Amino acid sequence: MTASTSPSQPDSHPTDNRRSWFAKLSIGLGALLGIPPLGSGIAFLLSPITRHKASRDSGFQKVTPVETLTPGIPRRFTISGNVTDAWNRYSRQLGAVYIIRETDAADSPTVSAFQADCPHAGCAVSFRSSSNNFQCPCHESSFSLDGKIANQNSPAARGLDHLETKIEDGFVFVKFEKFVKGTPEKISVS
């Protein structure tokens, strides 16, 4: 007579316990070792969001030696700077300014700077030496050397946008900013 026995429990071998322990250990170590790369990947993807909003170099930019400026005559300069776009950082032209040396004093010269764009619609203004003023070719606005509106029929709501300047070690520095066009208030576009 043969008795058939059906095992109610599977045979448990000591090697099975070791295998499950090693499997759990390797899963835990794999997860632990995967945290740093995962964290750095997430930080890299989120860096454009968490980075400061300023895309341009903040502060003053070195433009020209003071000695190259003739008192009372505006001179146009192109301003270039570093721009950050998501993960890329590159140099490009940001705009242009007019710088005027106001005094001829060698020991303490003074300068003023204006945006080279018309505050009405953003057209590039030019200096006209024949009339000694700035002229916008788009809508016939004209501006005096101090940046104020020179003609009564000007569609510009304000004068040329004045920029901060400073002189250090014989060089003119300008704090370049752009402003909203077409408004009577000077509102920075940051």
C-alpha cells in the first residue's frame, strides 16, 4: 500500500533564505546607489527654473576710455553681454547707447548716457550734428542733448531713457537696461 503524502508546506532550504536575503540586499543597495544620479539629473532638468531670472549680466559694463570722448558731442557705442537661455550661456549684442562727455575737466570729467532706441516704438535714433539733436526716423521725434523731447508734435511719451554711468580708472561704465516702449513712465524690462 502506498501512501501518498501531499506536503502542506514547501520544503524550505537554508539556501533559499540566503538567496532572498541577498536579493533584498542587492535591491536596497541598487536603490541607495541610484539616488545621487537621480537627484543630480532632476537638479539639472530643473536648473533653468530655479536659476535667477536675470538673463543679462547685472551691473555696469565697461564701454570706453573717457579720453576718447569729445565734450558736448554724443558718441554711439554697441553694448554686448552674456545671455543665459535655459542651459546655454553665450555673448551677443544687447543694444546701443549714446555717451556724452559733459565737462572737459581732466581731473573730474562727467558723462551721461542714453538708450539709442526711441522710447516711442523702439526705432534707432541717430545724432544729427547739423541740428545738434537726436532724431528718430520712424515718427519724426527729436530729442535734445539732455534727452528731453525737442519738438512739440513728438509721438514719444517721454524723453530718451537715461542710463546710470560711472567713471573708474579713466573708463566709462554704463549700467545697460531696456525699458518698456510707448509709456510715459520709465519701466525696466528685467
